Amino acid sequence: MKFNNALLKQKKSEYFLGLDIGSEAIKSIIFQRVILEKEKTEKIIIWGKSLEYFDKSDVFNIKDLEENIVKNTILESIKGTYQSFIQNIGRKSGIKMNSLPTLVSLPPSILKERVIIQIFERENGSTIISKKEEADIYQKVLKKIKNEIEEYFSQKFGILQEDVQFLSFTISEIKIDGYNVLNLEGFKGKNVYLKIVVAFSLKEYLKNIEKILKDLKINFKKFISKEQNIPNLFIYEGNDAIILDVGGDVSQIFLVKKGKTESVLEFESGGLDFTKKLSKVLGLNLEDARNLKHNYSDLALSEDVRKKLNEIFTEEVRNWFSDFKKALEIMSEKQKILFPSRIFIFGGGSLLPEIQEVLEEGDWEGLALVSKPEVKIIYPKDLKNI
């Protein structure tokens, strides 16, 4: 897409490189954040984009990261993005690739996100909470959350607790004696309720990714978690929804109620399982199987071929839906949840028609939905201000 840069004069703007490092591929974009001062709004203009697949499907695992494959794939992706950027904006911009501040997202198998509820009981509920006491409460709660997560990872994966690195703590909801407040300072009450979104990963993974970016002379700024953006990223009617990212080998669920993230969970099943199934049944290499899957999703194949592929996908889609339901059951273990009927899906695997079909017509027995599921794929046109 081409834009007249004259329209952007006398407005503040910044250029960034975005890297989405997935489990199957790397997507990159160069985007411009434009602050429209008179309108008091901002726009995001995408000037270049590219996607590159890894040449093997298991570059990430709990023990190792195949550095050279990740490095080469990032390099190819940003080369393609920069070429697209130059074609759109022109070489006279003088903007160099390695000068762009870079924001990086990681696959949910690596960067974990959880919504954690903590209840804190004050000794004296009749006194007003001071700024110092507010800070002390937050500090104690965050320390408790860190200890719980570190202990869980240590038991599950056999790693040392100090090997877990926390990227962000975001307080999404505060209540005092059952009443919603924006902050604690200045209020009275005995019981403090905090809902906190935590993003964390293994230090070794983050260290390796940062080393790769440094070796490539990329101007890395920070890791970004999806929850920081997803609930407010696109326009939809109503405040309640299940937002589902169908990735390569992991799908991630965001339960949003009243515009706030209630829960985040992932399960190990995604679009790569369908690619591997085609590869196995038809004797294709992964690249050819992936291309065939894409043509199938784009309705670019004959009816006979589509029917054959649908038969091949039948078992995999049942397995995927079963894993999805199990993840929702885990979400509702502590309290019975009435799940929203709106389901928004994105990610490469979401384009498979079987995914949308099973969400709309599948057996939801054992899970309570408000009404029959309404499924919508999220496309770029649905994103705000882009």
C-alpha cells in the first residue's frame, strides 16, 4: 500500500520493526506510528512485510534452540520486509534497517502468559490505604506470584527457580471489599482482590534470542506479550469473547469478559499438525504439504482434491477440538464459567475451513456457552487504526 507522505507532515511519527517469532515461521513488518495531534488519535501504517518458514519444524524445544536456523530465518524475513519498505517509501527516506527500534513477540510455547488472582487481607480495614501501603501490598503480592510460578516450573520441567524470567506484571482489576477501584491509595477496606496478567519465560531462551538479534545487529528494544494488545486490537460488538490464536504447533486462548482478559491458556495443537498429516499420508515434504494446505484453505483446488484432503483432516480436527475443549475445562476448574458465544480466531491455522466448522458445529457438551457459537476470522481490515 502506498501513502502520500505529505499527509503526514507536521505530525509526530516513529518507525519500528516488528518481529513475530513463531514456532513454524517468522513474520516481520516495518510500521510507522503516526500521532495526529489535532485529532488526538494515532494511526499505524505498515510499509513492509514478509514471512519466512523455518526449514524444519522443531527449532524450539525445552532443552535447546537451533540458533543458526532461527538466525537465518530472521535474516531472510527482514530482508524481504526492508525491500518491501523501500519499494513503498523510497530510498530517500534514509532509514536503515539496523536503526529501527525492534519489538519482538515469541511463541506461546516459549513466552507464557497467565492471569492470576490474589487475595490480600489487611490487618486494619478501617484505615485509609496510603501510597506506601499500596506499594507494599503490590510488592508482597508480586513476590508471592513469582514464587508460585517459579515453583510450578521447577516441578514440571526440573529447572531451577532462578531460571525463570518475568517480563511483565499488569494489574487488570482491583477490588476492595467487592467494589471495583482504579487504585488502592485513598480507599478503606479489609479484603483486597487483585487480578494480574503475568508474562514470563526461561532466561536461557530469552538470552539466546537476544544474542541472535545482537549478532544480526538488530536494534532490539523489548519482548511483547500478546495479552498486552489482543483485547483492544480489533473492533467487535460486545465486550465478551473467546479469542483464539491457532499457531503452528501451539494454539493460545484468551478469555475476555467486559473488555478485560479473564484467563490465558495454550494447548499443544495447531496448523503444523495438519501439515504433518498431509506429509505423512501423501508422502510429501513439509514445504510441499504446507503449500498444498494453503491452496486448500484458499479454495484453489478442484472439488475432488478438496474432498480427499477433507477426509485426511477429519481426525486431526477432532483431536484439535478435543484439546481446545480440555483447555477450556481447565479454565473453568476453579469456578463454573459461562463461556461467550463469540469466538474470534486468527493465526495461520485459523484459515482451515475445518477449524471454523468444528467450532460452529462441534459437540460442546460439558461446557456452557451463552448461545450457539459465532465464529469470525480476524483479518487485517478488522484491526484498529491500521
